[in-house]
Amino acid sequence: MFNLKTSLAALSTTGLLLGCAVSSPPNQHELMPLALGKTTLAKQWKYAQSAGQFDAETLGFTPDATLKALIAESQSYNNDLRIAAARLEQSRAALKAAGAPLLPSLGFAAQTGQSALPTSNMSTSGFGLVASWEIDLWGRLASQQAASDSRFKASELDLLYSQQAIAAAVTRAWISTSEAQQQLAISKKMLGYAEQQLQLTQKSQQVGRSTGQDIALNQANVALYRNQFAANQQVLNQAQRSLEVLLGRYPAAEVTAANQLPTAAMTLPAGIPSELMTRRPDVLAAEQRFRAAFQDVEVAKRARLPSLKLTGGVAYIEESVIQLDPSLKNPLWALTGQLLAPIFTGGLLEAQVEAKNAKQLEAMAQYSKTAMMALNEVEGALSNERVLLQRQTALQTQTVQFKKAVELAMVQLKVGKADRYSVLQQQFNLASAEANLLRVQSERLSNRVSLHQALGGHFPS
């Protein structure tokens, strides 16, 4: 004899066992060769200057207290981070919602009305509790929850990557602001030299040693350096506003930075390429999205299999109704099982599997793209470091030599072998060299920040 309670209990036990058997996506070591295809990770970075272990806490230069405070401020008030945090909360809510179908649902029902004869157990005045539970026979609901869990982890990693990106952007903007302040001071100094040369030329003209052409050329130089001063002021204001926007402040061009750039370390160990895949938040987020896409395929496949839903309830109804039917007795209860197996859906379920498979291929390609971009960013920054160090060394030598030339010109001025105009010309050369050196030092520091970010390093706050 068929026993409904016994059969449903057996089905429930089977469903719990099968529901635990959720397919697992390939791990990172399996996914990487699948995604990268013919590309093989190098054992060492091609342009690395040091083969040492990468230190995620070492920026490559020592940030001052002001920079640390600015980074901390950006982590609290930057709008991009607020957007990323809101998306994380959306993913958190979606994860909770995805787990709900795995648990039974319970509801309260009540109704009142007048009826001469009841048409069903719940058609008259009364109240009751109704419970339902879809048994996850094939792991469809578990796969659905696993997909949401991976998307939530991806959102967490997105937020972490955004935090690092904003910290890096603030650091670069701070470096640019510091450079712009110093470039403005240099251009002001050069404008002063040009004005002094003009005054000397005007005095020389009065004694017949200079011509109108000399005056015109020096006036043109003054105009040139006034333009340069104004341009540097514009660059400074733009750098300040960019930094203020990153900090969540009004772009009033009021923020200031250090009046001297920090000194970059000579080398920065970069580790090995394979470590990058386990450290970069954006690469790890792409991996989690692939995992979510894998589980989406499993959900679509298992939607083609039968589903089983249990529904039960207990209710109390009016005594007057019970008196009409001696077989009724409070409390009333019911337990039903619903088995639904799709037979013909017009190709809908198969099409959904195909669509999810295509989405999985897209997620794999996106993982490959993200990984390749990460590798390119590191190699590019390492290559730039080599070139910028060479340029900085050359410009440092040039600056030192121009300083010597100025010192020698001052000595010649004192002994009457040189005039003030020629000394100013040597000071022009020195100031120009200082500006060029400052530009390269700033570029190298900004590149260090980009390299640290590309390697998945942390930023102080």
C-alpha cells in the first residue's frame, strides 16, 4: 500500500543528499591555462631589476603624514568607492535572496466570511499556518546560491580593487600637485631672471652697448616666461582640483602638497608573474565571475530535471462548520507533494543552457583579458622604471654640471671676467635643468605608484 508520508520522507532524504552534490568549477591552476590559451606565463618578469620577493606594503618611497591622511580621507568620501560599496550591498542582498529557496517557507493565513455550506477546508472563517519547501533534488538551488556567492565575492574584490585604485590615484595626484608647486616656483625664478636681463639690457642701451633689437629680444623672453608662469599656475590648479575631487571635496584648487618630492628607492622587487594572479583583486574578481557563470550553466541544465515541492498546513475553523461534518475536527491539517517534470517547452530550456554556456565563455575570455592587462601593466611599469631611472641619472648629472657652471660664473663675476648678464644666462640653464629633472622625478614616482598598484600592493592610510 502506498504510504504518502513514508514516500515523501524518502524523497526528502534523497533530495538532501543529491542537493549537496554541486559541481565545482575549475580551480585557478586549471582555469589559467584554459583561459590564456597559447599564452604561457613567464617564470620571471622580463624587465625586472630585482628578483626578490614583492612586498605589498612597500610603496617604493616613504609617504609623509599628509599623504597618508589624504589617502584615508579618499577611502571615506570618494564617490567611486561609495558606488562600489553600494554594489557590494546589492550583492550581499542577492546572496541572501538566493539562499532563501533552500529553506522551508512559513506563512499565516486567515479569512472570514458567511457561507451556508463550505466548499473547501479553508473556505470559511478561520486561520492557519501554511508551510512549503522545494526539495533541491538535483542541486539546482544550491548551484544558484553558489553563483550568488561567487558574485558577492567578486563585488568584495571589486571594492578592494577600487580602494587600491583610488589610493593610487590620490598618490599620483599628490605627486603631480607637489611637482606643479615646484615647477611654478622655478618658472617664477626664471621670469625674475628674464626681467633682470631686460633691465641690464636697457641700462646697456643707455650707454650705447645694446641695440633696440637686443631690447626686443629680451622683452620677448620676459613675455615667454610670463606665459610659462601662467601655464604652470594653470597646471597647478588643475592638479589641485583633480586631487580634491578624488578626496570628495569641492574642486576649489586649495589643497597643497609637499614642496619637495620624496626620494624613490633604487630598486623595487616585483616577485614572479604567477604570484600576480593570486594577488590582484581585479583578476580574482574575474575568476569569481567565471565561477558564477559556471554555476549558472549548472542551474540551467538542472532546470530540465523534475522538481519536487512539499506543501503542508494546519488550520482552525469555526465550530459551526465542524458540526455540519462529523469527520472534521480542529485542528485540520494537510500535506501534499507536487512533482513537476518538464516535457515540452518549445526549446526554451535548451536555449537557456546555450545562453549560459555562451556567458561562461564570455566570462573566461574576460578573465583572460583581465589577466593579460595585469601582466602588461606590470611589464610596462617595470620597463618605464628602467628608462626613467636612466633619464633621471642623466639629468642629475646635467644639473650638477650646470650648478658648477653657475658657481664658476659667480667667481668670474667677482674678479671682473664675466658680467651679470652671462651669470643670469647660466642660472637660466640651471633652472631649466632643474625643471626637467623635477619632471622626470615626478614621472618616476608616479610610475612607482602604478607599478605598486599593478603588482597588487597595498597603500598606507
